[in-house]
Amino acid sequence: MFRVMWNSDYSETKMLNTLKEVIQQRLPEGWALSLIEEDRRLNRRTDATLEIKSPDGITATALVEVKQRPLEAREIISQFRWCRNSGLNQSKESISTENNCILVAPYLGRSARVELIQERISYVDMTGNIRLVLRQPAVFIEAQGATKNPFRENVPLKSLRGRSAGRVVRGILDYQPPFGTRELSKFTKTPVASVSRVFDLLDREAIINRDLPRGRILSINWEQLLRRWTQDYSFIKSNKMSAYLEPRGTQEALRNLRKSNFEYAITGSFAAVKYAPVAQSKLLAIYTEKPEIAEKELGLRRAETGGNIVLGKPFDSVVFERMEALDGLKYVSVGQVAADLLTGPGRSPSEGEALIDWMKVNEEKWRIPLIKPT
């Protein structure tokens, strides 16, 4: 079993030994593995070469690159595409025609691992994230390690948790690029410094593309942004939600909402069903800054178990911005619905995936041009 080592002070030799150990443990009986450190004869850019030999004599050689600090997706893009054209000379016994490359690092985040997979580069990190793919001989090894960086003292990453980050993320999701820091700051009513910090994080993780370093955003991988946000945001934990009971059912609560005088916004599957073919939940989720007033106006009862209404204060008032109105009811924006479903209880995550599928083919219906064409 892979042992997670939490000391971030790794020597190159220790990391190579870990690479050899974790791969050897996962190879079938009869397979041979050898590691040659600092072999510059094949490629001057590599730190070692790894050879894997199958029982029938087929050998694959992989170039090994060691980095002694955690890496982010942007660095993967800029530094490791050389591997495809590394000019690796295979031994006579090998019939592999591919350049096999393995990156070894203390930690590789999800975005970095996605980039490596797209570049067809294998990887091993010191927390147990492993992926080794060889075509000849056929090898596929994959394992899950830490999902969050245990070496944060060495990496200037910032979380997307909290009000300011949430406001910025919602703005990036809702608005179509291009736009800059000051433009998004104005439209999201968020300090320029907060917007800039989020931009820098997303740039490092290759979720956004900019025209210049620290320049305007030209394009966004909004799905990747949404999933990155939900690593830190949670519908249940980030908002102060409480369960209530409407004895006459959720439709009665909706009728009363149309006549209500307090500010509210519907989220969850009751909002998603307007777009995606999901089954409407029996649980109605409503954001409001004044749940005690909503409780009285809607005639609800507090419920420890068996409630059919969820009321609560949102993490930030951004949930009331850029809302959708339909049939006399107000709903949070599509991006907020997706984040709430992906992190919600029960079948909510699967409903969130269905909503994302709708968002992919209907982007023009839910994203707002921040700068109108002239």
C-alpha cells in the first residue's frame, strides 16, 4: 500500500526511489523494472530513465522528470510539451514507438493532472496520485492520492472559499469574456485586489486564458471553473440552511412565494427543472436573508426530520444578483444552481451533471456579454 509522506523536503533521489517503489508494487508478477538516475545520454532534459520489461521480453523506456515542488496546470502547459518530441531512442528489444514520459512531484492538483493526461504524460506524486500509461507493453496503473495540497507553505495558492471569491467566481461564470480586472470588479461590486487574486489563481490552474501576463481574460473554461469552485464551496456548509415543513406541500409554498414581500431566490432542482430534464425534487430550497420572516409568511414549521422546505441565509448576497424570473417566481442564476446541486444532498449531484450538459449546448442563453459589441 502506498504510504503518504507529508514532509515536503524531498530530495531527487528520494522521489525517484518512491517512483520505483510504487510502480514496482503495482506491476504483475514476472514484470521487471529498472531505474537509471541522471542518465543524460538519452535526453539531457531528463533526470532519469525508467525501463519496464514484460514477461515476453517487450521493453518500454520512459523519460523521468523530477520537480521538487508542487506544480500547477499553467506550468504543465508551458514546460512539459517537449516530452512528445523528446527524441527518445528505444532499445533494440523495445517495439514501442511512443515517447513515454513520467513527471514526479510532491503534489499535483486536479487541474495539473488533467493537463498531464491531455498531454499524455504519466505522473506520480508523493501523496499517492499515480497514473502510468504505456502502449507496448500494455500497462495502465492509476491511483488516487490527496485531493488538496498538503504542502501549502511552498505554494502561493489561495482558496475559492468565502464571500469575495464566490462573488468573483459567479461573475466569471455569468459574464462572457473578454473583460479585465477593473471591469469585473465594477460589475461584481468586488475590490480590484480580490478580483486580481482570483484571476491569478485561475490563471495558474489554466482555467482562464489572458492576452498578457496579468492581463484581460480572453477565454474561460467555465465547466472547469465551476468544478474548481465546488472544491471549496458547499451548498450545505457555506450557507446557513434550516429544514421546514409545509404540510400542504411544496406547491402551496410556491403559491405563497408569489404573494410574498421578502427577498428570496429559489435554487436546487426546482430551479434546474426549468432548463434540464431532471425530476423535480420533493425538497424546495430557498435563499432568503430573513428566514424568520419567510417562515411566518409562508406558514412553515421547523422540522428536525421530514421537512420539504429548506430556507436559509446565503453565503453572500450575490445569489440574488442576475436572477431569472418565470411565472411570478425568482430563481438564482444557472451557475449558482449548478454549484448548489453539485454540492447538495441526495441525488442533487447527478441533477447538477444533467444541468451542466444543458449549459454546454445553451451557453448563449445563460452567459451575459459584459462588454456589448459596438
